[in-house]
Amino acid sequence: MKLNRKDILGIQELSVEEINLILDTADSFIEISTREIKKVPTLRGKTIINLFYEASTRTRTSFEIAGKRLSADTINISASTSSVVKGETLIDTAKNLEAMNPDVIVIRHSAAGAPHMLAGLLRQSIINAGDGAHEHPTQALLDMMTIRAKKGGIAGLKVAIVGDIAHSRVARSNIHGLTKMGAAVFVAGPATMIPRDIEKMGVVVHTRIEEAIREADIIMMLRIQTEREKQNLFPSLREYAQYFSLNRKNIGLARKDVLVMHPGPMNRGVEISPDIADGPHSIILDQVTNGVAVRMALLYLLTGGNS
Amino acid sequence: MEKKKIVMDAEGIDRSLTRIAYEILEKNKGVEELVLVGIRTGGVFLAERLRRKIFEIEGREVPLGILDITLYRDDLQTSHRKPRLGKTDIPFSLNGKKVVLVDDVLFTGRTIRAAMDALIDFGRPKLIQLTVLIDRGHRELPIRADFVGKNLPSSLWEAVSVILTEKNGMDEVVVELNA
């Protein structure tokens, strides 16, 4: 069985079978990162370029480690130190990279659709590492992998996603994925941060965190993008924390065995209180560990054997 | 011409494994430092059976590991089909161990080459020995088995299948002519 596509652009277009194939493959990759010699020769001679137009620690490092553990050569380009500062367009940069014959290009860009444009333009496999407020498919895949590993499955679970839904590509990808896999998804956030017609994605909308997390199996907290404060989407971080943070008081509304997730980076004391982030319900660092395995799986499935 | 020939039945397989278990113990002078590693999937079932037989003989459990060699294959770039990746599970160190690698059929030797590369990534075994139920010849690499259930001269147009109860509900080895 193989993944019958050139690129991974979003969860929206993936089928349940494809998601299961990716997650099953990722499960098998976990073990490699626990070895003394954390490397297999599978992608020897392949070149992977990480093209990041936005800041990132987790995703970029995770892709780099994933490539290296598969013996690929990984090259990182960040916009701030590239010809982008000299005014080169995305298309020109991409065409130049293509001319150097890489096998996979991983791209993060602030413009929604940037990876899709490159996918149509280049013969290389493109992996979307986050495009604007559109999708962040590898994050959703690692989240689903983590949920599956901890809960034994996804179907039938109640998942609450809390925070700035409107600007969150993590939320969008997860809503696509989790609803496809049969979970019931509830979202909550200030009314200014709930996009219009989000119900059409198959979620239930609440304006209070307490309603969304009641009896939840999983609570996914989103980073409040502090730069949004200037757009007057909420009065102050303090007030946001008061109404929408996950803390010792309101977590009791969820199921006793609730698991708390966060895609990072966290604003401790804003959307999540430190005792919850570091507490027994938190699987935030498991998400990071699984992220490497999911990205290894995608690199493996996208390269080779397709010619 | 359709032809399907049973070359080994359940008792034949069992007797071979009993003999191999004794041979492994004889050659290694017991179970000290001995570990079994089965190659997914057929080799794993055979390794489990060998482990039981060794326990019956010596009264001691031998550690058993599972190896998926997919990531070490030399045809990933050329083959059109990507094999589904299985889990590797070797929950013990291989440093200084006598590793008995177990597979069902020895053919070109490429699987064993991949398996040896994988094992070396887990440490430095004292030695690696190879056990196969069927050796059908046609080697493409300088590899030979230490313990063989049955030597089965075959033509390249034949398919040799080891059918095992754990997977297929019965035990037998069959040779079929490929269409």
C-alpha cells in the first residue's frame, strides 16, 4: 500500500484510509527514536529543504530531525537570512530551489495557499508546514496519532478545542481530521475569534470554555496569538485568561481521564495555567515526540517507489 | 499447467524445528548470551516456536526480538509497491549477544543483508547465525544459513510459500508454478 499523492497540503483532502495509513506508519517509526543509534538508511541520497517564511522551533526542528533519522540530507532556509530580504518572490525562490534538485520541499508561509501554488509549479513533493490561517496538516496528524495512542482510537471521543479558532490553522486541520475520524468536536472562544459558519465544518460552537469542555475526553488549548491583542479582538490578556484559560478549577468539568493538548508555543498563565500544562493530564510533550514519527512517516511515504 | 505441490506438512515442519532447536543449542553450547530475532512476519512465528522448543529442552527462556527490515531494503527506490511498515521490537541490547536470525525462506539473500544491517544498528552482537525453514537457492549475495529445515532446489518460475497456523490456520510448505 502506498500514499497515492505527490504532496501533503491539508487534512481536508485526505481520506480516512490515507490518515490511517499515515498514522500506522508513524506508529512503526516511534521505535527508531528510542534506539541508541537513531538512524535508518531509508532515504539515503534524498534531499529535503525546509523553507520557512515564518518563525518556528518545533515544526522546523521536527522536520529536520525526521529527515536526518531517515538519512536524508536536510537543509533549512529561513526567510530572514535568505534572498527574500533582497526582494526575491516566493516563485523565484522556489524555482531556484527546484533547479538544485531536492526531493521534498517543506514550506511554512503566512499566506494561505502558498504550498498549493508551489505544488502546482514544482515537480518535487511539497509538504505544508502551516499556511496562514488555513491548514497545518502535520500538526493535526501528530495530534491524532497522540490521541489514538493514548485513548486506543478516535471515533466516539469528545474533543474540545478552545481559543482563537478564527486564526488557527491547527484548529482547522484538526477539525477536518477529527470529524473525519468520527470524534465529536466542540469549539469555544471569544465571539470575535469564532469564524462565521464554522458549524458547517461539523462542530458545535460554544462561547464559554466551561460548556465546551464538559465531559470532554480531550481538551486542545490553542495559543492566543498575542499580536492579535492590537486588533482589539479581546480587551486584555488578563481578561482572556480569566474567561478562557484552562485551569485547576474548570478542568474538573471534563472527564476524570481527560487529556490536555497544546500545539505550542504556550503562553503559560494565559490560555493554560502552568499546573495544568505540567500536570498529570498533560500530553503536550508526547505530541512533540510523536511529531517526529509522523513527519518521518510522511517523508517515507512521499519519497521513492513512485517512479 | 497448474501445479501445487506440498513439500512439507505440519509434522515435517515440527520435526525440522525440533532438530534446529537442538542444533542451535549444540552449536552455541546452551542458551548463554543467546537471543532469537524473527524477521517479519513468517520468521517471527518460527522464532516463537523455536523459543518454546528451546525452553522445553533447556528449561530457560531465550529473549525474542522482532525485526521489520522494510527501511533497510535496497529496492525501495525502484519498486512500485511500498510495503506496509511493521513494528520493530527488540527490547534488549544486542551488544555481545549471540543472535540467531530466523526467517521462513532463504532466496536471494537480500532480506538477510538488510536484516544484518538493521541488527548492527542495534549494537555489536558477538555473532549472528541464520536459521531458515526453507533454503530454495538462487542467492544473489554471499550469504548462507547456519541452520536449515529443508533444502529445496527450485526454479525461478516457482513460488515457495511457508504457510503457518499463526497466520493461515494450517502448517505446510507449498511450491507453485508462477503463471
